[in-house]
Amino acid sequence: MTDQQASETGNSHPDPEQLSATMAEIAERSQRLVADFLARQADDPEIADPDPLNIGSAFMELCTHMMQNPTKLVEAQMQLWQNYMQLWQNTTLRMLGQDAEPLVTPEKGDRRFRDEAWQDNEVFDYIKQSYLLSSQWIQGLVHDVDGLDEKTAQKVDFYTRQFVDAISPTNFLMTNPEVLRATVESGGENLIKGLQNLLDDLERGKGKLQIKMTDLDAFKVGENVATTPGAVIGKTDLMELLQYTPSTKTVAKRPLMIVPPWINKYYILDLRPENSFIKWAVDQGHTVFVLSWVNPDSELAEKSFSDYAKEGVLAALDMIKEATGEDDVNAIGYCLGGTLLSSVLAYMAKKNDERIKSATFFTTLTDFEKPGELSVFVDEEQIESLEHRMEKEGYLDGRDMATSFNMLRANDLIWSFVVNNYMLGKDPFPFDLLYWNSDSTRMPKAMHSFYLRNMYQKNLLREPGGISILGERIDLRDIKIPVYFLSTREDHIAPWKATYAGTQLMSGQVKFVLSASGHIAGVVNPPAANKYCHWTYNRNPADPDQWLEKATQHDGSWWTDWQNWISRRNGGQVDARQPGDGERKVIGPAPGAYVKVRL
């Protein structure tokens, strides 16, 4: 068969000489990576820690409690056996040309089994259903064990799901029909390209797997993301203050200050013009200021939570006064930025400082009693391990944080890329959101330790006088200004029922709004997209389920609801303000220098 005939029939074969050169290159790179890893392991024995996430003790406790009720275990095994017998019978009927209803189907939104072969081919359908039966059995078995404390049970559930996700048949060559098809059609070139992609990711991560989720060369901050016109009009060690160029002739008298999280970069609110909340707010007639946090190194190791308040929010208020002549602002805090904003508001209340006239909180935790699955990373053993690592570097590497967040949605943010990049041998699709997601930031040692221990571990922010900011013991109940809470129903980082608890902690007029979708898509939801509904209700009962039961569903984005709310707190209209018009002069163009520092 000629090469042309082979190509026409889909049975292509790689060039032997090229294949030999490629495999030699792969061998050389692999040898170098192994040598580098062993050298680092010798320098840092902590790399070889067999249980860095403190999983072992949780599963030992699980086994102890399971053995106390062997009858329940036997019953579960018998049920699994019966299910497998029924599945085998159904598969036999299908092979004989008869119809058989599936015994189990993937959950809605599970995209792993979207290839038609998982439904049309009896063998792959059997593999799929046997996996789903086994995974449900495993998760049900560990979930129903009596006697485990809540934190241990949550950790066992979480890491059991990680195991179940990892053993999915979609993650293996011989049980993934799409990969098998690509391997036959390309003569195995997909696997060779996938191995090269794997080595590239290992080299970029210096021995740690750093999965490439998007084309990192397709985006550049300030050129095709974070492009809303503006200027840097002030800076501290911890932040640059950006002021955006107006797009309307008149603007709200009261400026708008946005406090983003420093776990990620601010431009999640300014990805592209069509989905930029910052641009949209400017177009609504707000004079928008945004804190762009520094990506800290070891020199900022001792910067504390109080420093983020002083050199961040409080410094920004002073700069905004100089830039606009206005004493008062409306403020927005997103996620951790909202936690900081609430702390600063309570501090300002102690000081009779009334410069912030209203506060909006995007997906913000102020009560950490039930913070969701992130709590599995903050037991005492893991915090001590993190503190030991931060003591050496002066910061927590942003990639460690990114890994934790990705594990919350492992099928979407880990395994889908393993299949696409390493098994199908494809390059990831250019996607601005995933570019932002890969643009990690570090956490200063002092601040991050304070945050983990006082918020997540001890939940002291909700307690009157539980934490101190700049020497003042604060109480969130002292916050009496109007507040707008925006949470998202499918949030896996700040669960909406946990964020709802903040409505019970503040003493002013509180409006709670719930958006569909998750932590990012539910927030970054421009009206023009006409996606994702939201719910509102004018009262805040103690029980969030009661709130949702009485809430009214509205089509489309919550942005317009917020604009109606904030417009009543704008203080009137004034002529549009250009960056540099006031006492604060322009330092340089937006988006500034801090946001461009990549790990």
C-alpha cells in the first residue's frame, strides 16, 4: 500500500526515521527530568513526604469504623454483585440485538462520556456502566460510615472522589474509544505528541506536573486581556491603584472602588470588552478604581493581613480622595477581597470612619463554619506543613493554590486536559478564562498563615472581637452601611449557603442576590449574553433554604439589578473625571506593572 493509499484509508504510519529521532529526544529529556527530580529530592527531603495532604489518618479512621459493622459491608458487596449480574445480563441482550435500559447513567453535565461509542458500542457501554456502578458503590460505602466526625468524613469523601475520578476509563488508552480511534487513524502519532506535551509540562513545572490548559502565547495582559483604558494613579508595596478612563460625559459623584482577591489577579473582571465588568461599570457612568495586587516574593514575607488593609484598601481611599476630591466611595469586594473589605469596614466603624457608603460582596465568606471542600486542606497538620514550607521561601507558591482549586473540579480542570493533551496529543484551545486561571499569584507567609488559621480553621471573623486589624479588635456587627451580597448557586469555592451567613452578621440594610452558575461564570455574566438567571428576595431569614424557597427567579444577569441598587447610592452626577485631573498624577498606563508579573 502506498503512503497516499494509507492516508486515504486513514491508516497512516509515522516516518520511521522521524519516529526514531523523536523517541531519542524524548529519552534524553526524560533522563534529564529524572536527574533534576532526584537532585531536588536530595536537597529537600520534604518532597518525598508520603502523605503531604494528611490523608492516611483519615482513611485509617474510616477503616476502623467500617470494621465495626461488617454486616453493612457485606450487604453493600452483595448489592454491587447483584448490580453487576444485571449489567452483564443487559449487555448480553444488547449483543443479541435486543434493547435493554441502562442500569446507570452519567450525571447531568458529565462530559467524559460524550463520545457516541460510549452509548452505541456494547463493550464500551459495559465499561462505562461498570465504572459508574463501582464509583457509586465506593462513594456510597465511605459516605455512610457511622461514627466519623464531620471533618474526617468530608476529607474521606473528597479524596475518595479524587480516586474515583482518576480511575475513570476515559483516562486510559485501551478503554477510551476516542483515544483508540485517534491512535489507529494517526498510527500512534497522537501518543508521541502527547508524550512530548507531558515532558513540556514537566519541564515548565521544574519536575512538577504543570498542566497546560490553554495556549499561553495567545494572550498578553494589556493587549488582548485587561484592555479597558485607564491609568495607574498610585501604588504601595502591595498594590497599584488603577483609575479607568470615563466613557460617559457625566459620572456618579461617588467613585466605585473594587477590591479583588489577591489569590488571583484582578483582570478576571476585565478579560475581554464584551464580558468585562469593569468596562461595563465604566459605561454605566461610574468612576472606577481597582486595586491591582502585587505578586509578592520573599521580600514581602512579613506582610500581614493588616498590611493588606492599610497598604491596600485604606491607602486606596486616600488616593481616591486626592484623585477626585471625594471623601466618599462605594466599594466592591470579590471573594478574599470581600473578606478583607468586610474586615476593613468593621475596623473603620471602630474608628468612626464613614468614607465607604455602601459595600457589595461578590461570593464572599465572612462566616467560615461551612466553607465547602476547601476545608479539607486546612487541618492542623497541613497548615503546619504549609507554614514550614513558607518559612523557607517566604511565600506560598501560587501553583500550590491552583492545584487545590483544580482538585475541586478535577474532571474539568485536570483529567480533561490529561486526555486532550497527553492521550489525544492535541494542543489546548486558546481560552482567556483558563489563561487567567493559569496566571497564579503567591501568598506572603504572614498574611496567608493568619488567614488560614483565623478564618478557615478557627472561624474568628464572625466572633465579636475575634480578630484584630491594625490593633483594633473588630466586630462585623458594627457595619451599618447598605450591603449587597452576590453569591452563586453552584459555587465550589465559596458555597452560597456559607456566604449567605454574612447577611446575619451585618447590621445595616442587606440585600442578598443569588446567581445561577459558579464562582466565576455566575459573577462574570454580562447582560448582553442573556445567560444564567438570578434570584432575589427582600428579606433575609436565618435559614438560606427558606430564603431560596421564597425568592423570585429573574431571567438574565444580576448586573442590572445591582446597577439599580447602586444608582440610588451614587450621590448625584458630576462631569466625567479623567485619570490625572486631580492631585494624583498618572504613573503609567493601565493595567500597570504588578499584574504582569508571572510565576
